[in-house]
Amino acid sequence: MCNRDRITIVLLVGALVAAMSSPGLAQLYVENVNTSPSSSPLHPGDSINVSYEVDYSGLFPPPGPYAVGIYLNTSPNFSGATLIGTDSASGTGNHFVSVQIPATGLSPRNGNFYCGVRLLSGGAGDYSPVLYTIHTQPELVAQSINPPPGGVADQGASVTVAYSTANQGAPTTPPGYGCEIRLSTDQVITTADTLLSSFTTSSGPGMTTVQIPPSTPPGTYHLGLLIPVPAEGDFVPGNNTVASAAFSVVIPSPIVGSVNPSSGSFFGGETVSILGQHLSGASAVLFDGVPATNLIVVSDGELQCTTPPAPGNVTGPADVGVTAPGGTTVLAGAFSYDSPYPGTDEDLRLSAALNAFPIPGDSPAIIAGTGGDVLRVFIDSPGATQDFNFLAFLGNAFPTGNGPPSPFGFPYVYFDPSDPLFIVILDPVMPNPFFGPTLLFPGGNHLQFILPTNAAGYSATFQAITLDSGSANSWFVASDAFELQLL
């Protein structure tokens, strides 16, 4: 072998040794990148399965292992790409790795992306031909929901709530998608909270009616609008619940609808039914502020009780109130007390009061006074049908508690002309010169008396009568009477 051949061999061996000891002279690169699945859209947590091949340039591959990065980008290059996973590879050939779509970090949040692989140290890489639609922002978003009007709702109440939803990137907009309204004790709305309503809606504002469960304890709650995962699979649920401002659930106030029967005895003692709503737990029924007795809660919509005597001895309408856990509610004029001394129920009214001018139509049926008190009487015809008719004002005294019976055939008259204690104050046949004419004048007639001081233990019934051939009995019209008790 000549020297020239020796030199050539030495140079070749030296170059080979240098190549083996200098990895930089051989370059690694990635090629043949493929991914699955091939369908989209994908969402946070979904996986992309990646296969790639590592190759090199030069005589010998560099020693491994070496780090590989998996990237997403809106174009098939690595400028501005987002790293979503890594792999550690040894040797050349095919490699496999699975990575997950991150919830954050991609820009745009909803868009089309390529998946590529290259060494973290640089060098050439490759992208899969599959273009993925990736959504990391909720497309269907529950934007807002309002509390019930006034921020208060009764147990069991139906309330109207306003809400708003939006589509922020779904590839297609369906004609409607599912929404739920749930009731929560806090602002974190989940599917574990009480479902109040489920419905289908489109993007934008809307209104719906929900019922607060009757068993909901009083307290502070939140309404939440929830968009669950749709069956189509191409919408992201994300954190798309929006809690309302706090509102209060309260025990509903009782509602008094009616009293049956709606009228009864002046002396009370009659059983009536109170009909309404939210009456459970009722503790009292009041007639013009006077408690009824024997209260029974039949149901949430009915009470039974025994009426008290007419409050203040006043006949006519009385307000009926119910006290229940939700408060006290009063229905004006719900019950009427019959007069203990009813007249012919025609257009003649008798009102009386002690030491004051009587209020027309609001006169006690029983008045108690003592000697020296002033009894004032007012007689009128509210419909003016008895104006200018002859007027009588009559009475009958008796020991208190033992009034005289009405004359035979006249159950609506409360004096007996044959009784020694029969009293004639105004006589249409024999006018009393002290009181003047005995006609009923338009606007009514006023009379005034001073009670005797020596008649304690006695009472008297007083009644007004007008002569009217056009009356129901073709003879006279009689007012309700009242009883004056002397103490």
C-alpha cells in the first residue's frame, strides 16, 4: 500500500470518527404526521391521536432520547403555534402520542386549527392534513337572568323571569336549544339544583314562567339559567350558568276570598267557612277586629269558625281578617250582621247615637246609656221614595232582657200598642206640637232626647214608620229598630 492510500484511509477514518462524535453534523426532523379523529368540532378535554416519523440527515442518527412538541396553529406552520403537548422519542421511525385540547391558550377561542409536530430543539416539522374546528369558548352562553319582580316570591308562587342567551361561535345555529332554570341556595348553579323549568329557545332575550315549589323554606335563593350539553355534540356547555341577584322566598300572605254564608245573626254563634288561599296554619279569624271562636283549619283553602256577636253592636257589613304564618289579610265587608230588629227592608233608615250625631247607616242595633245622656236620632229615606210621607216614631219600654213580642201579623214591628209602656213620639194621625210636623223631609229628620235618670234596668225599642200605600204591605214602611238599654 502506498503512502497516498494510507493517507486517504486515515482521512476517511478521521471523518467517520468526527461524524460519529459530532451530532450536529446529522439533523433530525419530523415528517409524515397524521392525526385522528378526522371529524370535528373538538372541545376542551377531547383527544387528538398523533402519529409521526422521525428521520435524520447525515451518516448516523444522533443519540436519543429527544423531546418532541405537538402544536396547534391556524395555518400549517410553526410561527405563533401553540404548544399543547410533548413526547419523548428514542430512535427514528414511527412514534405515537395522544394529546388533549386545552381549555385555555388557543387563539382564537373558537376556530380552525392544524396539528403539527417538530422537535422542541428546532428543526423541520410537519403538519397533519386534517383541519380541526376547535371550540374552547362556550358557543351557547347563558348571559343573564333576572330575579322575580320586586326580588320577592311567595312559596308556591308562579313568577315570570326574563333571561338572555347568546350563540358565540357554534358552527351552525339550530332553530332552538335546550335551557333550564334552576333554584339554588347559592350562585353556583348545577344540575343538582332544583329544576324549575326546561324549555327550548333561540339566541337573544326571552321570558318564561316558573313556579317556586310550595315546600321551599323561607330564605334567600338564586335563580340560575343553565344550558346543558346538547345531544348534537357541537356545542360547549362550559361555565355557562348565570346566577340572578338574590331574591327572597317568603311565606305567602293569606288570601281571603269569601265567607259562606256571607251574613248571619247579630248575636253571633253561627258556623261559617272562610274560603281562600294560603290559610294553613291560621291562628285567628277576626270580624271587625273581634276574634271568632272554634277555629278549624280544614285545608289550605278553607277555615271554619264560629262568629262573634256583632262588634260594637253594629249591624251590616263587617271586615273579616285572617292571621296566618304569612301575615294578616282583611277582606272588607265580607260578612254582614243581620239586624236583631229588622224592618220591612224598604227605603227608610233609622240611625241613632249617644252624645253625638249619628252616622247614617252605621248605627248600633243596641245602645247602652245612663240617665242624662243625650240620644240623637236621624231618620231618612236614602232613595227619597219616602220623602213627604207621614212619619211615626214609636217605642216600647220593657225590663231589659224581656222585650215585648211584635204584634200578631207584623213580625217586623217591635212595639205593642196595647202595652202600657208603649211610647208615641211622632204620631202621623195626632201631630205632636213639640216636635212639629210629622212628615219625612228630604235630607232626613233629626230628633234629640235626654235619657231619664230613674229608669235603670229598663230598655226600649224604637222604630220609624212611614205611611205608604205603595209599600210591600200596601200600608206602611218600617225601618230597622234599635234597642236603648238604660244602665
